[in-house]
Amino acid sequence: MADAAATAGAAGSGTRSGSKQSTNPADNYHLARRRTLQVVVSSLLTEAGFESAEKASVETLTEMLQSYISEIGRSAKSYCEHTARTQPTLSDIVVTLVEMGFNVDTLPAYAKRSQRMVITAPPVTNQPVTPKALTAGQNRPHPPHIPSHFPEFPDPHTYIKTPTYREPVSDYQVLREKAASQRRDVERALTRFMAKTGETQSLFKDDVSTFPLIAARPFTIPYLTALLPSELEMQQMEETDSSEQDEQTDTENLPLHISPGWRPVALRKAEELVILRFWFGLC
């Protein structure tokens, strides 16, 4: 047989090519144990004088060696438990080997053989050290009713409540854009409300619901609004003169010889407005 390391490497490469690289610790342990047994089998074949071996033969011998070691461990465990113990001792293993038909007296001479090959341990790759998280303050210990295997309490700074507030926008351009957007939204909402609640006109004869327009209500006398004050102005005038009207609530009981100039200004303006409307309406 060729060099044991070369044979073991070939067997290991075949195992790697036949299965995907696993990240599970149990699968990694199984692969490492299998490769170690293949190295041991290759060393025994080299000591026996073999120069080469097929992959199937090495796999069969590896499976036999693994079964043999597993049976020794199972039997030793059984003898250990039979004597009310939890861990096997050397005597349990010796009894197991004797029961399996192995001559125990030949073990010291076999261990001291001159052609024994020394199998070096595979290089151990150190696990990457995970940096410890930065801690602020001293963590609170567990109370007596919490078991020790439970995770620790978080850092003290995690219990601190820090409210956050949005800073008010002070940029002139952003404020102008926001005001214009709000004004546009209000106008659209008001237009839609008036279109739904009042009379509307449509640009299309077939589809009335598309692009509704607020119906215009023309005045019968359009030039009257230009000549006379509007109702809003009248209402404002009435509100400003309400205090004067309250003081003169007894104007109806005044004597007949009092001059018309004593009447409130708003009352006289209202009378003039009614006269003008009546006059232009007749004309």
C-alpha cells in the first residue's frame, strides 16, 4: 500500500465530494470521526504490507472497525450498569474483550511493536473569538427564584426611557410648499363636497360623473351686485352696530316728533338697500 496519509486523503476527498459541506456540529463530528477511522485503517494496511487498496475495501474495513469499537463500548456500558455504576472501568473493558474472544495478553506486545506507525493529530483550527459586547454599568444579578442557567438581565441603559421629538421645520421653502399643498388639498376637498351636494355640470354628455363642475348660478340682475354692498358687508355692518342697536331698543316707543336722524345708521342703510333693489327690480 502507498503512503497512509495519501490513502486517507484520497478517501477523505471522496467523502467530501460525495456530500455537501455541512455547518451542523453533529455532522462535522461524524465526518471527523469517519476520517480518523480511515487513517487508522490505512495505517494498519500499510503495516500489513499492502501498497494500494480500493476505495470500497477501505470503506468496508472502516465500517467493520467502527462496529467493533461500538460493540466494545456498548458491552462495557452494560457490565458497568450491571454492577450499579455509571462509568465503565478497565475491568469492564477487559471482561468485554474476553467475552468477544479477544486475547488480552497479546495487547502489551502489540502496543510495543517496532513497525508501529504514529498518527499525528490533525491541526486544530481555533474558533474565532467573538468580541464581547460593550457593557454600560453593572448588570443586575438574578433574584433567588430565577435559576442561574437563565440569561442575564440586559444592561442598565436599556431600561432608560429617552423620548424623541421631531424638530419643527423652519425652512422657508419647505413651509411655503407645505402651505400650498394644504391649500390645494382643502380646495379639492371643498370642490368635491360642493359637487356632491349641489348642482353640477359635466364636460361630457355621455358620462356625467367624469370631471364634474360646480354649476354656475347667474344673477337675474348681474349689475346689482356691483352697485349695492354684498350680504357679507351688510352682516359685518350689522355686527359692528349691534352694540348701538342694543342701547336703542326702545326706538319704537319714541315720540313722533323725533327727527329721523336719530334712527340707527344700519337701519337707514337697510331701508335704502330695500328701496334700491325694489327700484332696479321694477326697472
